[in-house]
Amino acid sequence: LVLETAKELEAAKQQVLKRIQIWKRQQQLAGNGAVFEENLTPLQKRCESLVEVYFQLHQQVLAASAELGSELLPRLLERFTEVLTSLVKR
């Protein structure tokens, strides 16, 4: 269940990053006179929601660390860190 949730978290991250890329492109085109919606609120809410899910899942994984084992726990934590890092960098 945790692995499935991690995959869903990564898929949601990809959707948010794609939306960020679209927004950046629209911003570039606005320099040429294209219509541009400057409201970042929906995009910000998506990012905040994803980070909130990340922290909740991270805490649940840490709480279940004994059950996950010494091999799975570091891999999961690394995947979660990658999700958060990529969101912050972009």
C-alpha cells in the first residue's frame, strides 16, 4: 500500500511539474502579446497540497519503519525526498 501511494505521489508530482512548465511557457508568450493569466493561486494550492501529502506520508512511513524493513525504508524515504526536492527546485 505504501509503495502504491508513493507511485501516486510521484504521478501527482509529474502533473504539477507539467502545469508549472505550461505556466512558464505562457508567461514567455505573454512577452509577445499573448493573453496570460497571472493568477498563481491554483498552482500554488496544488503544490501546497502535494507537499502536505508528502509530509503526512513521510510521517506514516517513519511510524511504520519497523514493519517496512531495512531495505524498503531508505528507498521510500529517498523517493519522497526526490519528490519534495524537484518541487522546490522548479
